[in-house]
Amino acid sequence: MIIRDATAADLTAITDIYTESVINGVATYELEPPSTVEMTARFGAITGNRYPYIVAEEDGAILGYAYAGAFRTRPAYNWICEDSIYLSPQARGRGVGSALLAELITRCEALGFRQMIAVIGGAHPASVAVHARAGFEHQGTLKATGYKHGRWLDTTFMEKTLGEGASTDPDPDVYPGTLYRV
């Protein structure tokens, strides 16, 4: 398995993975799968703002993908990012999610982010465990925040300090992402 930057050529496989998650899972609270055109626009918005977007590939097949994006849109949040990870059904339970998360953390630290937030839909135990193994700490659970598949779902928040965290002030002239300049 290799982990590499996602490209436009990966978007059909990425869309298929996300579609399966929308239809069958609770990691996302979307109810209708977006088209490849919409996923292409989302990919452009993430990568166009310098956030990492990566895939895990094995024998030419995309097993999963992960990306970081803005946690919130106010400029004071410039140094915090939120991670997202989606896996194909055949990749689950094989360490693919952990490998993607480890690489995403490394890339976000290199960009200067100070915190990574995981917003885990459905409080999914496997996702909580992957994040805990990567050093994320549980920050809280919001009850009944989504309704999908005929049931109410909780959302778990986890957080990991990146780099120097809050021990030093960030450089006001360097922003990890480009979306929210002050």
C-alpha cells in the first residue's frame, strides 16, 4: 500500500467510496450521495486552499482517502484543521485508516497547523479508536445531533495537538491554509 497525494484521476474512486459511506454509514450525515462533479468541486476547494488531500492505493485500487480542511471559518481558527477519512468496505480493519491519519497529521504539522479536530459522526467506535491510537483526546459528545437510517446519532469531538500547539504564538504572517486570511 502506498499513500500519496490525491489527483483528479482518483475522483471517480473517491466518489464511489464516499457514496457507499453516505448510503450505508454514519460517518457523514449527508443523506444523498454527491455527484462526481460535486466531489470534484469539493476536492478543488480543499486543495486550492493548501489543505492536504491524500489516498491509500494498493495494486492500482484506491482503498481510502483522507483530507484536512478548515474547522471553522473565522480567522482566529486559522491554525486549526479538521480531518476526514473514508475507506472502501474492503479496506476496513486493515490499518488503512490509521496509515492515512498518520500521514495527514504529518502533513498538517509541516504546514504549521497547531490542532487537529476530529468530528466523528455516529460516534463510530472504529473511528474513535483510530483517533485515540493516534493520540487524539476525547473532548465531548453531542447527543442526537443527526438522524439517519431511522435512528438518532451522536457526534464525538476529539482533538490532537500538532507541533508546538498552544505553547507558542503562531507567526501572524504565516497561515497553514489560505482560506481565512486576516
